[in-house]
Amino acid sequence: MYTNLLSTLPIGEIHWYDEISSTNDAAFEAAEAGAPDMSVFAAGKQSAGRGRMRRTWVMTPGSSIAVSLLLRLSQAEMSSISLFSPLAGVAVCETLRESYEIPAQVKWPNDVLLNRKKICGVLCETRWQGEALLGPVIGIGLNLLRGSAPKLPDMPYPAFSIEEETGRKIDPAEMLYELVSKLTALRPLLGTPAFITRWEANLAYLGEPVALICPEKAPIRAIVRGIDPEGRLLIEREDGKKESILAGELSLRALN
Ligand code: BT5
């Protein structure tokens, strides 16, 4: 049960599940029933944790965090809806750096890497209830302790835990509290240049060559130059041409 500390924060409902299919699904069910903004759904175990594009997210009870936040956006926030997913990545990085001195980075658009290894994934989803948009629901899976990161074949990014990389055993309840506080503090910056600055300050591969992989197309080889005001990745191709890339099917791989 990682959620006791959270009750001291000015947030919505707080739900804990010893086991559930997916905390994102729990958040959407509650959203349909009217749960308020900033409701938190956390679980010790997920039987059907998922990543983007129907990929599987594996977690280990007691040593990783699986949490989803249900947001109800204001009219003004709707124009920044695509930034809520990176918001989570930036919040995880800033929490790890400020509260634990751990230098994690965001792999655009939103995975969190530590020493170039994946310690955290973010799944940001919306659904429709009739004509009303539900969400976004921001799902965050974070590998804290040894044994929490699955060693599966064919992982594009090796999965590791914070303990494996740093030797530090972070308390899940404390981390969850710090993370939700950070997310709440960063949220008003969305749509302002300050958020892009904070994102770039935590961006992995800045100034480095990468390959952008798109299914059934030749990879784009380029240098990462930053993030534009809309949250697109700024790259410079080998011929010097600059471009902004939208998050979507593209995935980013290091070249060295
Ligand atoms: C993600 O997807 O990285 C988003 C993962 C979001 C998980 C959270 S947990 C709370 C909430 N409830 C859910 O059901 N989901 C969210 P993607 O970028 O598609 O990466 C998925 C890939 O990461 C998989 O195909 C594996 O290769 C790898 N993977 C699976 N489990 C992992 C883990 N624990 N740590 C690191 N990598 C993992």
C-alpha cells in the first residue's frame, strides 16, 4: 500500500489495488463514474499492464510503481493535450534528480532512461464517453528495486531498475508522493516556454546522433537539437537540414 502519504496532497480520489488488470483501465472506469481531476490509481500488481501500441508492461509486486493519474483538463489546457505525456517523463526525471540526486533523462517523447537504460515507461491515453473526452489518464510504470525490470528477449531498450543502476533502494510510497507533488507543480507550466526548457534540460541524446525508426521506412539518421514549442523533436539531418518530428509511430535509437 503506497498511497497513505498521498492523502496529504491536494488531489482527487486515491485508489489502491493489490491487483488489477491495468491502473489506466481503473482510472477510466472511475472517470466514467465522475471521479475528479487528479485522482490517483496505484496497484501492487497488474495482470494486464500495457505499454503503447498494445505492448506489454511487466511489473514486479513490491518493487516497482504502477500508477495512473486521471486529469480533467481546463479549456486552456486542451491546447497542450499532447504535452501531458512528456509532463510525466519530465516529472519523473526532476523528482529523481531533486529528491534522490539520480540523473535520469527523458528519451523523446517520454520514456525515462538512467545510464541509457529504460527504468520507466509512460502511457498517456484518452477515451470518449459519448461526446465527452475522458482523460488524459497518465500511466507511469517505474522500476525501483532489483528484480523489478524484466529481462525479456528483443527489448529495444534494456529494462533496468534504479537499484541495479545506483545501488539505491527508493521507498515506493515516498517516490509516489514526490512524483505526484512534482507533476502538480509542473502542470501549470504546460503551454509555456518554461516547460519546454525544463524538458530540454532533461532530454537524452541532446547534440548526439540518433536513428528515428518508422515501420516500413528507412530510418532517419540525425542529430537531436531540442524540442520545439509544440513538443516536436528538433533534429538536424546529415545534410544539415533541420526538421521538427511529431511523436507517433517513430521511435528513437541511439547511434553510439
Ligand atoms: C511504455 O510503453 O513504456 C509505457 C508503459 C506504461 C506502464 C504503466 S504502469 C501503470 C499504467 N498502467 C498500464 O497498464 N500501463 C501504465 P512502450 O514504450 O510501448 O514500451 C513497452 C515495452 O517496454 C515493452 O514492449 C517491453 O519491451 C518494455 N518493458 C516491459 N516492461 C518493462 C519494464 N518493467 N521496464 C522497462 N521496460 C519494460
